[in-house]
Amino acid sequence: MVFARIAPTARSKALSLLLTIQYTHPPTCPCHGSSNHSHHFAPTASSLLEGARSLATPVGPQKEYAFEMAASSIRFGPGSTREVGMDFANMKAKKVIVISDKTIEKLTPMRTAIEALESAGVKYEIFSDVMVEPKDYSVKKAIEFGKQAKGDAYLAVGGGSVMDTAKMVNLYTNFPEANFLDFVNAPLGKGLPITKALSPLICIPTTAGTGSETTGTAIFDLVDKKAKTGIAHRVLKPTLGICDPLNTRSMPSAVHASSGLDVLCHALESYTAIPYNERRPRPTNPILRPAYQGANPISDVFSFKALQMTVKYLPRAVCDPDDQEAQSQMLLAATLAGVGFGNAGVHLCHGMSYPISGGNKGYKHKGYQVDHPIIPHGVSVAVTAPAVFKFTAASNPERHLAAAEVFGVDVSNARAEDAGELLSNALKEFLHNLGDQPKGIKNLGYTSGDIQGLVEGTIPQHRVLMLAPNLDEDLERQKVELNRLFEDSLEF
């Protein structure tokens, strides 16, 4: 309905009808079924009215009025890895480029996938030099392999690093003349839109964390800038994600923990992100609508459920490597959170994590079998979570109280102004109870003297900072707020 194109009388009647709906039918909460539980994302008659009115005016720097949902097709079930050969055969793939890392290459998930390809008569070539927490140079190495191998489909078997690398190989082999920074998120890259479909990509996750099998996001370290960045576009999302609980049984306890912390922050950040209809600017063309759009009624269902599952099952998965139910449920939680944050986006924990991991001074996380310093992604996002959600609570106390309640906090008599403290304390207790986790960025080797650099490394993360509730839009005041958040994250 475009009000600018209909008669004034008809437009007046339509606006009057929407106003009548607004005041005679109060919206109910889609999570709780109660009209007195306020949620700022709900597409009420008033928000529809605002969208309808705005359609009658030229598009400019106004607020968004629509959201889109995009996610990969997902197949979930023990043993489903064995079907991947038939999937590629059904696609009539002539040659599949299989992407993995040196550890996964030796394990059952990879053997099962290769046997499936061979059984289906699908030709393949393997690249197994993916770097855990990939750097730009390791991604470029994989891209060069892809260009030389000339496959027409891709298979990723591994964790988020493998899946993200595979997405970028798929992208740059389909745009062979592109400069590496062309599609990288601005301002670190040019942030150009991706203008055509890519080749088929199937992802088989072997960790329960990133949810990368569902999203159009790929993350890596831009070494010369000492910052994490990435590429985000719906076209990047895999054709299919095969989530086989058998594949996560080989994860060490440390990997269970850090991967699960990524799920936790995906869920919390996407659930508390600004609502989609508060984001600016509205795109001048649908192709420019970002993958990360702000919280919306559909993403919230996935994010909140993922939060509940993570709080329940992550401690069990970390404590008992033989708890197959907990492992399976965490894989499902990671996928659900992927759908949630893949559309709503994340905000401060992730924005602040990028310079934390990108500027690593030499910290090597216990339990990771790698030959280089590493701050696992889940660790780098979780160390700021207590400070972040104490800060963001003022934007929507009800949501933060709902999250605190998931952790077991009694919020029946809680005041709105208590929401941040309650959720922050609940997060601290949860992280302490997980065991051998850093209790702040000081444990990662950072001091107060490093905070200015960490702030400067966070500022370019526009894609996620624009979704951060309660963060000032003024750059100088934003730096002050980020400085305080890093100070508050030194130790807890």
C-alpha cells in the first residue's frame, strides 16, 4: 500500500482505520502472550502507521520500517553427515572443494564426509590449511587454492573458522577480479554489495558455537589494523547446514566452553539489540538492507530460546564430555542463535571483542591445540558481557530482567533500575561456575594502559555498534562510554 498514490480521502480513511486499531486493540507480547509485558520491537499498529506514513514521503535518512529474515536450510540429526554426497550429486556438482583444518582433517566428521562424497561418485579436492581464528593472509591462501582448483561447489567441515573461510573462498572465486577489501565491512574495507549468487556451499559444523552454518557473515583478523572484521551479506549464507550431533563429540572441554560462550552472547546481544524500526538510515534500495537489522519479532523467538538452552546445557556439556544430550542441545542452540543474530545482529560484546582478539599480546588459551597465541572468539566476547549488559539495561529493563530470570534470578519484585546489576551479577556467576575462564581482560594480558587502543579498535565496528542500545551517537561521547566499559571489564 503506497499512500502517496491514492486519493487523499482514501488515504485519510486508511490512516483513521489504523489509528482505530491502535487504540482499540493493544498489542500482546509474542513471547509471553500478555499485553502488559512491554517489548519495544513489537510491530504494533502505531509502528505500521509510521511505516505507512513514511511511505508517502521521499526516502531519506529516516528510520527503517521493514525487516527481512534469511537463513540457510538446516538439516539436524545424528548421522546426517552421511547424506552430503547425495546432496552434491543432486546438485549435479562436478567438483567439490572441501575446506577444513589440520585437526578436523584427521577426525571422524571429515572421514565420514569424504566417504559420502566418494560413495556418491562426487569428485573433490581438499584444502586443510584453515587457521583457527583466521587471519587475512590465511584466508587469501585459501582463496588462491580455490581459484586454482576451479570447483563448482564447496563443502566446509569444521568450526566457525573453517565455515567463514569457505564463505570467503566461495565469494572471491566467483568474483576473481575483486580486490580483497572490496567486500570487507566499511570503514576497514569498501563494503561493496555482492551483486550475484554464489556457488553452492554446504557447511558441516564440528563445534557448537558460531552458528555460521546459518548466517551470511564471515569473520577474520585484518592483521595490519590489529582488528577483527569481516564480510556480511545474505548471499554468503550456505546453501545447507548439516548439523550432526555426532560431529561435536570430539570437542575438548575448553572448546565446548568457549564455543558455548559465543552462543550465549549471540543470544543475549541479538535479543537486546535496538529494534529494527529504530535503525537508521532506511535503505534506498532493498539490496542495501543490511544482514544485521536489529531485533525483530521472529529473531527474538530464536534468540531467547537459544539463551534458555545455553544456560541449561552449556555447564553440563563442559563438565561431562560424555553428556550426549547436552552436546546435542548445544549444537541446536548454536543453530537457533545463528538464525537469531544472523538477522538481528550483535552489538557491544562482539564489537569490543574484535580488538581484544586482534591485538592479542601472546595469550594462548588453555585446551587449544594450536601453535600460535589465541584468544578464542567466545572468550573474547564473554569477558566484557557483565559490563556490557549492566550498561545496556537502561534501554530496555524488561528484556534484561527476562534474561536475568533465565539464569535463575528472582525478578518478581525487581525494579527497572535494578535490571543491569541483576543480569551483570548473573553473568559473573555463570562464568565463574564454568571453571577455567578468564575473569576479565586483565587475565588476557591487557592493562589500563591498553584501553585507549582497544577503544580505537572498537570504533570502526560500525556494523555492530549501530545496533548497540544506550550507546551515544556522538563519537567523542561514544569513546568515553567505551573507555568506561573496558575499564569495567578489566576484572570481575
